Amino acid sequence: MQDFLTKTKLVFQDKLLRKKVIFMLLLLVIFRLLASIPIPGVDAIRLHALLASQQFLGLLDVFSGGGLGNLSIVMLGVGPYITGSIIMQLATMMSPKLKALYHEEGEAGRLRFAQYSRIITIPLALLQSFGFLLLLEKQGILGDITFFGRIVNITVITGGSVLLMWLGELMTEFGVGNGLSMIIFAGIVSRIPTEISQFIYKYIYPSFDPSVLPTTIGFIIVAFVVVFGVVLVTEAERPIPVTYAKRVRGNKVYGGVSTYLPLRVNQAGVIPIIFALSILLFPQLIFTFLSSNVSISFVKDFSSFMLGLLANGWFHSVSYFLLVFLFTYFYTAVTFDPDSIATNLQKSGAFIPGVRPGQATSNYISKVLTRITLVGALFLGFIAVLPFIVQGFTQDQSLAIGGTALLIVVSVVLDLVKKVDAQLSMREY
């Protein structure tokens, strides 16, 4: 606690860091104001009933930053931009030009790569907003809307998503931490007072129900275990020993020191969960559109069957686990390049003891990374579906949302603390 207070004091003593924190908080306040502005014609009672009955929409509300809960103008959150980033990352696996742009052309190449992701965001936001409005109209949550009104709503929602993308990038560039993660984090944290008050009125006030006490205690224990596990796996590293060869220049000897290359067990962080939910959204929107607007009986029946399958808890949980597992490997492969690490080690005169420089070093690093990523991928997948398992025993929808949100909050806080520590270290130098 004393260390936290000391760091907080140092943050506000440093003029540059203080400006970054205040700027980030200001943008988060703007985001929360936007999330409270609903689109026209919303039936709030039916909306809350739908969110309570559809656990997928409840989770999506978490990742939209709470904007979906009242159908705000930023109801899509940063989902379209994340989906666009996924598409671009997938494209690097198929296009050598995009892979070279991302990995070999430095900062200028990454800026162009990010610009392509922004461009893709707009049609994705249009598609998702149209699908959502269609789904909500079918559920009776939106009243009779004219064609012009539908166009206005789609435009407003798309504009809100692009605005959030811009705010997130401003936070990343001029604030502290990752802006997109902070927007999701702010949406989750903003739900805490509501969740606590609902729990109190449901179980404690006006009359205490002793039968829920074991469930509550069990959930608290699971929450602490999840927090401990997330911190442990996020901070876990596999050190690979590295030795620098001795070099003689004149009368001085350089190198000969030993250090290590830290490989994180979970290189991807919380990104695979966000990716998985973004991917799970698309089939539901597409099949909803087909079942409502296509007159071909085969297509309509198939879409209805797929919607029923996607709504099945077991199918959803298994798909969620597999997507998180696969995206953990995928994101690690995209962001961590063993060939580049091996080349840099060789150029600097460093080597791994017992491993030949060059391709052999790259293969060794890849082998170690594959093994430790297996642990991280299994952990992330298990934590992602654990809330659904808990919900199956307790029949409480809020627990399914709370577990995944807890995972994100802990990961974002750990990342934020590291970024602040890095800024404070730079201040000392």
C-alpha cells in the first residue's frame, strides 16, 4: 500500500506524466458521456430483458464498454476496429507484402498497416450496426422505424464507433497504456456500482437469504483464485540464457557477459479473448439477417438452425474456448518473430549456449515459445469458459459476465502499472 501511494505521488509530481494521466482521464469521461446517449426509439424494458436472457449479448455489452446496455451511439464500442485489426493480422499470414510491411519496414510500415485497419473499420461498423438494428427490431426493442430513420441510426452508430477508435488511439499516443484496453476497462469498472447495488437488493436488502451464502462465498473464492492465476500467468517468464562473445579492441576486452532472453508464458495478454468475441459476433449477425430477409426456404431454415446452435450454451462455450486457444497462438506468432530475434542476437555477437547461431537459434526459440504458449493458451481458454461453468451451477447470469470482466480488468491493470513504472524509470534517468 505504501509503495502504491509513493508511486501515485511520483506520478503527480512529474509534469509530463501528470498531463498524460489527466488527458487519459478526460477522454474516458468523454467516452462515458457518449455511452449514456441512446439512439432514438429504444424500449428500455425489453432491452434489459433481452440482455438478461442472452449471455452472449451480456458479454458483448462488457466489451462494448457498457454502450450496448442502453443502445447508446457508441453501442459497438471498439469491436469493429478490433475485427479490422484481426483481418489485417490474418492477411499478414497470406500476403508476403503485408508481412514485410508490418515486420520489416519499421515505424512507417506499421503506421500504414494501422491505416489499413482504420479503413476496414468503417465497412465493418456499417455491417455490424445494420445487423444489430435488424436483430433488435426483430426482438421488438426498436419501434417502427422508417427507412430514413434506419439510415440515420446506422450512420450515427458507425460514427460513434469510429470516434471511439480515434479516442483510443489518442489515449495510446498521448496517454498511458493501451487506449482500446482502457476503454473496455472503463466500461467494466463503470458497471461495478450497479452490480453491487443489484446484489444488495437481490440478496441482502430488504431480507437476507441465507441460502445464497455458500454460492456467494464460493464465487468470492473463485474470483480470488482467478486474480491470482491471471497475475501468476501474466508475470510468468521462461528465461533463455544468452552469452555475448568476447571481443578484443585494442587493449580492452568487450563482451563475455551472460544474460537471458525473457519469453512470457502469455505473450498475447487479453487480446485473444477480445478477438474471439469479435469473431463469434459475425455468424450471429449474418444468420439473423438471412433468416429475416431471405425468402429462400433452404437458406432461411439453415440460418434458423445455425442461430439455435449458436444460442446453445455448450456449443458457444466450446467454440469460445477453441477460438481463444487458437488466437493465443496466432497473435503470439504475429507479434513475436523468432527469426528476427535470432538475427539480432547473431549481429550483436550473442548466442544461446549449446545452440548454433542463425536458423538453429530461431528453431530453438520457436520450440520453447510453442511449449510455453500452450500453457498460456489453455489457461486463457479455461478462464474464458469458467464463468459459463459457474453459471451452470448457480444459474446466475451476472457471474458469467463477472469472470471474463475480472480477467480483463486484472490484465489491463497489470499492463498499466508496468507502463507507469517504465515512465517513472525514464524520469529518473
